[in-house]
Amino acid sequence: MDTPFDPHRYLFVVRLWLEASLNADGRVPAVPTGENCSQWRGSVENVVTSQRLYFTSLAELNDFILLQLGEQGDLKALIQPEDMPGPAIQN
């Protein structure tokens, strides 16, 4: 059964993984320290547009999603959802 396209719904796939740093000999250190520490990495994909971003910080993830919503005209709805209590944001 096909569902009609709703321009006010979004679907993002977020993937996270821990990427280990390697020693000079190409091995993962037994005790990661300093520059040999592992780092969290991720990717986010807008399923509708197939746009994808690889990121290393949550700020990059946030910026990508805000950009995607802004391009589709729903950024204001994200900033101030009408169904959430709280002070109004004035433009």
C-alpha cells in the first residue's frame, strides 16, 4: 500500500561507529592513549533526497538536519513547534 507523500515528515538514517586509531605497525593499540584514541564517526542520510553527510561531531549532524529542513521550508516549524509549550520566538 502506497502512502501519500507528506512534505512535513522527514526520514533520516543515522549510523554511528567507533573507529580505532592504528599504531605505526598498523595494529589497534591494547590501551589507546593520546593520539592513539578511537574516535566516534557517523553518517546521516536524508532518505527522500539521498543526500548523505559523514561527520565526527554532533554539531555537524545537527547542521545537516537543519539545512535539510531549511531547504524544504520547515525550519521555522522545527525551531518553534506549535504543539510544544514555551515562550514564543519572535522574528
